[in-house]
Amino acid sequence: MRNILLQSFLRPPLTEPRPSADDAELLELLGQLRQGVDAFFGGSLSIRQVDAGSCNACELEIHALNNPFYDLERFGLKFVASPRHADLLLVTGPVTESMREALKRTYDATPSPNWVVAVGACALDGGIYAGSYACAGGVSDVIPVDLHIPGCPPSPNMLIKGLLALMTKGRRP
């Protein structure tokens, strides 16, 4: 036991290092995000994140968007607890049979016009869970999807690029 404890002190952390504060790509993305939110959403976008049966890897990356480094709230993007207050549904994971009806109800409770963004490889087509007795498929098999952000899991930069792509795509009729 003592050896295991000693190794845990000597081994470096397994987490990825934070992005550098002068990362040119990230600074450009955040600048575009600020302009896009101000112009396209009137300075505010409410997001409801829905876990439809994922392994939680995508959620960890989504939660990173709220940490002090990315801090999306400073750009007017906020996560809300109720779909009735949301402009955007951010859905992760394959849709399980037990979450199919809950996802439909969440979508129906979101006021129109709204967007649906499927996040991650599993949200596209069920990923490695496709064909399972418990998997209803990807998000688009249950509700209409406006944008898919690929990755397993997608990085915070990919999530920001996805939100920017949604702004350039525009609203559904």
C-alpha cells in the first residue's frame, strides 16, 4: 500500500494541461464568439444540456466551457436548468430507450425557434452502442438535429467552433 501511495505522489497528473493564455487560435475563436453572440443572439444564448445516455466524457468537455479559463458566461452563453428557458439543446450520448420519451418531451418544452446540437460520436448514430437492445440510436432518430459536433469527446475548442457554425447557419423557419 505504501508503494502505491508513493507512486501517486511521484507520478505526474493524468489530466491534459490547460491551454496557454496566449493561444492565438483560441483567442480568435473567443473573439468571433463574442461578436457572433452579440450580433446573432442579441447578446444572450440560453443552453440546456441533455444527457441522453452517454458515458459522460462529452459532459466533462462541456463543463470545461464554464471553467475560469473559457468562461462562456462572459460572452452571454449560459446553461439553464429548464428547457422552457432554453434557446438551444445540447444533447450528448446515444439516446437510450429509457431516455427517448424524456428527450422528446424536453424538445417539445423548448420554446420555438430553437436549435438542437448533437455532441459527440455517440450522438450521431449511437456510436459503439448502436444496435444494442437499450439504444434507440442517435439524437436525429428521435428529434430533429441542426448541427452535429464530432469527436469522442469533442474538445472545448471544437464545441466553440460548433457554436460558431450554428451562428453562421442561421435559424430554422
